[in-house]
Amino acid sequence: MIDPLAITLVLVGGLIVLLAVGAPVSISIALPSAVAMFMILGVDNGAITSAQQMFRGANSFALLAIPFFVLAGVIMNNGGIAERLINFARVLVGRTPAPLTQTNVIANAIFGSVSGSAVATAAAVGSTMAPMQRREGYDRAFSAAANVASAPTGMLIPPSNTLIIYSLAAGGTSVGALFMAGYLPGILWAIACAAVVWVYARKHPELKGDPRPSFGVIFSTFVKALPSLGLIVVAIGGIVAGFFTPTEGAAIAVVYSLLLSFAYRSIHVRELPRILYDACRTSSIVIFLIAVSGIMGYVMAYARLPQLIADALFGWTDSKVVVLLIMMAILLVIGIPLDPTPAILIFVPIFLPIAISYGVDPVHFGIMMVFNLSIAVISPPSAPVLFVGAQVSEARLEPVIRHLMPFFIVLIGVLFIVVFVPEISLWLPQLLGLL
Amino acid sequence: MTAILNGLSRVLHAICVALFAALVLLVVWQVFTRLVLNDPSPWTEEAARFTFVWVSLIGIAIATGEKADVVMDFLVEKLPRSLQRVADIIAYLCTLTFALVVMVFGGLHQVTLAWTQTNPVLPFTQGQLYLALPISGFLLSLFLIVHIVGALSRAYVGHIPQEDEEAASL
Amino acid sequence: AGGNGNGGEAKHVLRVAFNQDINHPQAQALTELSDKLSAATDGQYSLQLYTDETLGDQASTIEQVQSGTIDLSVVAGSLLENFEPDFAVVNLPYVYDSPEQQMKVLNDPQIMGDLYDAVLDDNIKVLTAYHGGVRNVYSSKGPVKEPADLKSQKIRVIGSDTNVEMMKLMGGIGTPMAQGEVYTAIQSGVLDGAENNELIYSTLSHDEIAPYYSYTKHLMMPDYLIASPKVWDGMDKETQETFTKLLSESVDTELDLFAKAVDKAKAESEKAGAKFNDADVDAFREATKPLIDSKVTTDRTKAIYDAIQKSRG
Ligand code: NA
Ligand code: NA
């Protein structure tokens, strides 16, 4: 028989113990999940089901964007494409304090809105911005934290696969309405990150903004950046104009940046294996984490832990505010080891009917859920975005986590606003007649 | 022993690089067949997904070999070296257990079960495609055994506190 | 959401994986089946549904049934082709007259028994076939009334050579793509449309971006309720008989619920701005004929195909 308490103890206790002895984060999720699986199904069936779920966790076309964008990032750095792009962005927004970090935040919002993947965004933009920030004396852990914190913006700003999955799990809530509802919360997310960076920069006078550039400088930077801007035209433009899907756009970005680097003669064919290998290693670590978190998601679903948690927690109150707060707290915690997709598939059928019974609009609920899970995808210890962000910045995890804290506090504050001010989500879709 | 492992590592590098390059080409080909040839290929997506899983699983084995996987050792590095050794060995044994029981044993089970299940568009059976998991588990185990031997050896240096490392890399 | 069954009293709570939500006609039919089964066996047997793909996609749940991790799963007919290619014959375009005929044929052991037994080796016991809707073409470009209307339209199809070939014969360009990417692909113009039943069309909000739904009626693919043979063999004779009888009732229930769900989905899609139109079904049937000739080649598939044709109204 399944003992939910024992399983919860194994999952949580195992995670803490393994992290403490310095086991890889992925193994700290994987081994306790596998042990829980053995407890439920026996070792034979537990092992095979764990293997199945691991394979299934990695076997997704959407995840392919991750290695591609990591690779494109590495190539752009080696090829000087990134530098030209950032120099151009810098003459435009360079007067704010900590201009490179602010550029990173804005680039993540734009890039993320198109790619829709927080990990891919952190990889692509971060691997481009981090080396430049490091060279100019920015604290690498802080710049990594800013990159990580602003990477999930695109999960809210449409198009967003996460919102599509919510629509599916919610039994057909309008995707169009969800997309429109995501805009303002997504923009709020980006503003929150920019504000934290601004406060940090005020305390670090060495990160002061650039002087106003002359028109000549702006023009020459623009001309130098033109071929590099082509990358944005080709990759982002191609996705928006309907030539290819975001995942395919990532592969096209690889090819374009490679051709451009050859044209600049900044990358030699001999260097390609090393570049491919670097990208492969970084993305493998992230994919492995996503794969093993599939085991945990399965164990929880099989043992019906989410239902039990919900039953235990919602029994004693009938206050809408308390119920929503409990839901948000559960999602915030559960979203840390789980990827947003399984988290949505598991929790929407349990939470949404309760929320609706309290008069919450399903579109609004979708936005608060995705906002919440977007905070979870950057939460330590187990966050693919955090891993990739630290990797591309060559920063260690602990200092990055320390610098992430102010971002968390502010983002959780914004989450409260999104939860308790439905108009932020619903105003735009209502304006457009979608609700 | 080390020579064999270095050789193995180099072969795995080459496989990863080749598969990764193939992955890019597959997706580009998918776009090309749809946009230019107007005859979308039915097999590229499936092929790309499985290539991707293979690259990732072989990649994680090499990453583990290079000790590149993400750990949080801020507690361990405060311990005396003798206890660091103990913690390291426990951590390696945990990873080894997972690799052997789930990836090799569970993975081989899964391979056997699906050995004759055909794939709708690829010329491999599902079982053959699943081989990535036990193979990766086997490679991981090899590298982990080497790490365990290293942690037991006299040359074990322990964890370098982070300040030193940051300073050293600047 | 998906839970039911009789809690503590039931000795055998069979775990059923299901990939859509609890309101889907198949989930509703299974819920009713569970109640009846529990009543008929004095609480000895009941079903516990895991809806919304929480135990994985359908392909993965087949493997879980094979290994005995779960007891039952509802899976798309096309997936069983990976275990026995002859299953393809019942998934071809324009094989059936009506959902009723489809269910009669597919649940007739005389016609299908031999094929269903063919996957017992793979640890798959087909318990019953359920109606899974009629697939029609929908597009962002305009109504599709005849094959010429599909010219140079990229239509998302299930990822297999057969489906790509079918769409080519129907006049369009069959484009396999993961279901999760289809909405944005149609919105941005990577795709011009897709093909599916009214429930999926409405649930996935595809009515918002491809508002022309044309009744080409080209495919009627069944879903199967499968079990691990061990689960079935573990029941005594009497329970098996009861279960079989209730399964057969649930097929009718599901058929009825599906028709109602289609009406409801259609109304909702119309509210979202979708327009439904008829198409020249005969022209499309004629166009896809070569596919049938090329796929119905073995003795078993010929026998099944002929039996289905004979039972047409
Ligand atoms: Na987006
Ligand atoms: Na997470």
C-alpha cells in the first residue's frame, strides 16, 4: 500500500541529505524519487518505470531549443557577433546605471517572448552578455542572478507554450485570452527585475552609465552591428513571420551565426568540435535535471500526493484569500523540483475547480499559476534556468543564489499583486473582447 | 587505466560532437523540406528528438567524468579534509547507485520490453532507441568508479573553498 | 479531479491512465463503468482514473501497462500499429460509414479477435474499442470543400508516412508537428491548418486561429482501452463476464456522450467565431483510394477490410 507520508519524507529528506553531502543536484532529486518509486512498485518495476519516465522527460521537441540556443550563444561570443549587438544596444540604453545588466534584462524580455523558454533565454542572452560584463568588472554572480531572474519573462509574454499547456489542462480556456492576459504581468516582471538592478547599481557607483554618445558613434556602431542584427531579423523575424517554429528558429540561429563568424574569419573550422562540445556539456547537465525531475513528477502523481496535500490544506478554511495563498505557496514549493509542464498538468485539475468555486476567472488563475511557476523555475536548489545561468556566467551557484534573493522578494511581491488585482491580467483581454 | 579512460573520453567527445552537428542539420533539413521543397519530412522531428536524447545522455556521462555537474558544496567545504573525503565518497556512491539501478538495470529492462516495438517513422525499434539510457548509465558508472578511487587515493586534495577559486580564476 | 472508486472497500482498484480531462466522454464512460463494476462485484473491483496525462503520454502508458505498473490505459489506435502493423487497416481514411458502424465492427470478436490477440505477446490485452471522434480538416485560409481547396496548404497531421501521404492525396501538404506547437504554428503561419475532431478543435482553442472547419470526415480512428493480460487473467470467470458485459454497455454510453460533446464543442467553437461547412466527401474518398490499395495487403488486413465494407449500411 502507498504511504503518502513515508513517500513525502523520502523525497524531502533524501533531497536535503544528498544536497548536504555535496551530491549533484540532479542526483539529489533522482535517487530519492527512484527510492520512492521502489517503495510503491518494488525494485524491478520501480527501476523500469523510473527509466521510462527519465527518457520521457528528455524526449521533447520543445527542449531542443535549449542546446541550440546554448550553441548559438557560444558561437556568437567566439565570433564577435554578440559584442557588436551589445555595443549597439548600449549606445541606445547605456546611460542608465549598470547598463550591461539592464541590457541583459531587456534582451531577455524580448528574446524570451519569442523563444518562450526561460532556459533557452538564459542560455542565449546570458552566454552573450556575461563575458562582456565580466570584462568590465561587473560582479559575475550578480550579473548571472540578473540574467536568471529576468529569463522567465517570456513564459508570460506571448507566445507562450506554458500558457498553451495551461489552456489544455484547464479544458479549453481561450489561448487568445490567456496570451493577452500575459502581457502586463510579463512586463511587470521585467520592470521588477530592472528595478532591482537599478537599486543594486546605485550602491555600486563603479557601474555608472555611459556618457551620451555622439550621433557619429551611434551611426558607426549601428553599421558595424548590421550583419549581427541580421541574426535577430532572421531568427526572431522568421518565427514571427511564420517561417519556422521557435525550436527551428534556434537551429537557424546556429547556422546564421556560424556563417557570419566564418565571414568575419573569427571562428576556424578546427575550433568547431570544441564549440559544439562546450554547448553539449552545458545543455546535457540541464537536460539531465529535467529528465530526472520526470521521475519525481510521476511518483507524486501516482501516489496522488497533490490531492492529499490539497485535501489536508483546504479543509479548514473557506476564505478565498487564504485558499489562494495556500495554493500559491504549494505551487511555489512544488514548482522547484518540477518543471512547469508536469506541475501544470498535475495541479490544474485539482486547483482550478476550487479556484472557480471561489469566483476566480480561469484566465486569471492561469496567469497567476504561470507567474508562480516562473518564480519556481529560478528557485534553488533545482532550477534548470539557474544552472544554465551560472554555467554561462562561469559563476558558482551559492553566490548567484545569494544575489537572487532580492529578485525573489520583489517578484513574490509582484506575484501578490497579480493574484489580488485580477484587472492586471484581465483588463487587456476584456478590452479586446476576448472575455 | 587512465590511458584507457582518456581514450574513451576522446571517443565520447567525438560521438557527442558528431551527433550534435547531425542534430542541427536535421532541424535545418526539416525547415528546408517544408519551406523550400514544400514536402515536409515526416521523420525529422522524431529523429531530432532521439538524437537529442542520445547527445544529452552521453553528454551527462562526460560531464560527470569532468566533474562538471552542478553541486552545492558550501557545507562540505567547511569540513576537515578527512570528512570531505567521506562526503565525496557517499555522494559518488549515491550517483553510482542511481546509474546502476535505474539507468543500467531499469534501462535494460525497458530496452528488452520495447525491443520489437517499431517506431512509426524511424528504421529503429523503440528498444534500440532506448539503449541510450543503459549505455549512459554504464559510462557514468565507469567515471564514478574512477572518481571513487581518486577520492580514496593519497592524491585527494579535497574541496577548495570558493573564495580561493574565484580569486584564482580572475 | 479524476478520482472515483469506492475508497477502502474495493480490493482491486485498477489504475487507468487517461490523457484528457475528466469531462471527456471516454473519462465519463469509464467513471460510469467503475461505478457499475463496483456495484456488480460488491466493491471488489473499481477503476481509479489518472486523467490529464499525469502518468505520461499515451505511448508511455502503453509501456507502463506492459510492465504492470498501471492496469489499464486508453490509447490512440495508431499507437498499436507499432506493435502489430496490421492495426493500420482500421485507421485508414474513409473505412467506416458512421460511428455506430465503427463501434459495431471494432467490438465484434469475429472480425477483430484475431488482430487483438496478435498483441497479447506484447503484454497488451485489448479490452474494448471506443469511438474517438471523426477527424475533419480545419484551416485559417477558408472553407475546404474539395481537394483543390487544399492546394499548397500546410496541414498538421499525425506523424507517420501514412498520414502525410493521405494529406497529399487529399490535395494539401501533410505536416507532422508536436500537438503543443500547433497553436502558435497556425497563428504565425508556419501551418495553415490541422485536422482533428470537434472536441480537440475546441479544447485546444484552434477555433480561434483556424476558424474554417470543413466536414471532410476523412478519418475515424478508434481509441482502445487496453490492460495488462495479467490483470485480466487475475479475474475469475464470473468477474470477466460481468466486466465484458459492462464494457459493452460503456461503449454505447461513450458513443452517446461523444455525440453530445461534439454538439457542445461545436456550439462553443461557433461562439468563438468558427464556421462549419460541408465538403465533397466523395471526392476526398476517391482521392485517398490509392492509400487503401497500398496498405491493405496482408490476408488479415484484407479480411478485416472486407468485413468492414460488408457491414456498411
Ligand atoms: Na513567450
Ligand atoms: Na523547477
